[in-house]
Amino acid sequence: MATQTNSELFRIPARGAEAKASGSQPKKKIVRRVGRDYSQALRHGFQLAFLAWNVYLGAVFFLWVRQFETGRQATGLTRPSGAEGWLPIAGLMNLKYWLVTRNVPGIHPAAMFLLVTFLSVSFLFRKAFCSWLCPIGTVSEYLWRAGRKLVRRNLVLPRWVDVPLRGLKYLLLGFFIWAISSMSAEAIAGFMRSPYGLIADVKMLNFFRHMGETAAVILATLMIASLFVKNLWCRYFCPYGALLGLASVFSPTRIRRNPRACIDCGKCALVCPSSLPVDKLFSIKSAECTGCMECVAACPAQEALWAGLPGLTDRPHRRLPAWALAAGIALIFFGIIGYAKVKGYWNSNIPEAVYIELVPHADQAAHPMP
């Protein structure tokens, strides 16, 4: 017997055998939504605020690095530990180290706390980091929106191309997990104490500052292609997004649809950045759902589509409004980071003398792994 796919298992059957036999379906009367939807204004506000925060961190970190490169250490600048958010592999390594030893790592601990923060957000509120916070996701979204204004549409890759390409980010994630899982806690600690590990953040900065021709061409190609394909990097190549997507599969929060209130207009599926068939499902369980709530914002029917927990179909007062999702994201973000700062875990325990010695020669620091 042939097996059913997930989409087939959760698709809603055709309504009414009589309508099918007659070749037409009865037109459902729309009960229009009351009130204004603020989910996208909130989400875009979060995106821009987090993007601005990252730009600020990047500028301060750049100036902090420059003081060592120019020999002017007495500038009063402090290394911004939040820049470690751009070190997800270090965060994953430190997370394993903490799980094995129960000791908070002393080098790049902020990378671990930020990873835990974004995993927590993804578990509770779908892959909301990608659509509410991630600066790369924000840039990607504005690129495909700009592309749609230029050519009036975005390209949709055929399924036989789309599905294998989506698997690439999981292959990349699998490689990193395999590499880190094969390392002992002692090996991770040794890696972090190596010159490369100590200034991994500086190495990341220098990758963009001293970008080679090949890297520049690849980056430019991805940006141009992102004008025409929605969230190209996020959908096909981002291993970080793959990890958060796996965490979001177990999320109790899902986009849910009431077929009795739905008028089958298809607007929800049309606006979905992940091209999910929202109009054909009872609930969205896909790892590709980013919790952006664009589908909810586009739905014109009252009580037809919402974000919520299991079994809340008949209890709209317990559904998850956009302000509650936004407040939850902010609470997790500031709560975990605040805990790390109060407990003294946030900053790396690296003496300034080490930076004085290593930062000016960061490009010569070789990766310690073969």
C-alpha cells in the first residue's frame, strides 16, 4: 500500500459530496475581521531594531579591533560580547561543552547564551528568530520585496528543484553537528584556547573586511538571486536556520486554520514567504514556518486563521496575538542575556595582553583542526 505524505495526511477534504457531484461548491458567506492587524508593524519594528543593534555592535567591535591594529590600546573601548552572535559554531561547541561538563565556558560564552536564546524562541514561537530578529533574514526579506517591486513577482522554483535544494542546509548542519559531536570537552576547550579560537570573532570580521574575489562573487550572486527568489539563503543554505527549524518542529505554537470560517480565498498561501499551503491545512507543522504571521495578517475572514496552542479552536481568548508573541520573544531575549550578565557569564575571560599580541596578526592565525 502506498504511504501518504505529510501534506496528504493534513489536507482538508473537499467540502460536500453534493457540491462535488454538481461541479460547483456553495459560496461561503464571509464574516469580515474586525479591528486592525498590527502583527507586521510589530515584526518589522523588531527586525529594524535588531538590525540597528547589530550595526551598532559591528561598528563598536570594528573600532575595538582597530585600536589593537594601530597600537592605540588606551581608547576606553570595551569589546562588545554581543558580537559573538555571529559565531554560531562556537556557540554550538560551547553548548556541548556545557552539557558535558556543566561548566560555563570562559571563552565566547555569549555565543552559547545567544544560541540558547534563539533555540528557546524557536521552540516556543516557531522559527521566529528568522523572521523577527535575524539581520540576514531581514536583509533577505527586503531584497525579495524590492525584487517583486521591480519585476512584479518572485520566482517560485519547481518542486523537483526546491525540495533537494532545501536539503542542502540540513546537509551543512549535519556536517557541523558531526564534527562537533566527535570532539570531546577537552578538545573543545583546547580549540577555544588556541590563537584561532581566542580571536574567532576577529577572524569573522576580517573575512568581510578582507574578502577575496571568490567570496565577493558568491556573496554578490546570492544577493542578486535573492531579489527574485524569496529568502534564498534562508530557505536553501542556512544551517543555523535548519537547526532552529528542527527545534520549531516541537513547538506548541502553530498557525491554525478553522475550515468552517475559511472562505478559501487563498490569500494566506499567496503571501506565505515559505510557500506553504496554509489554505489547505488544519495547522502548519513544517520546519519552514517562521512564525512571521503574514498569513494571519492577510486573512480577511473572522476567526479563520490564527497563531495558537493545540486545542484552542473554540477558545479564541487563549489564542496568541501578535503582541503576546512579540512580548514573549523580548522576554526570552532579555531574560537569558540578563541572567548571563548578572551571573558574570557574559564576557570572555581573555586578558587584554592576549588581544594585543594576537589581533594585529589575526589573518595569520591558522585553524587548529586538520
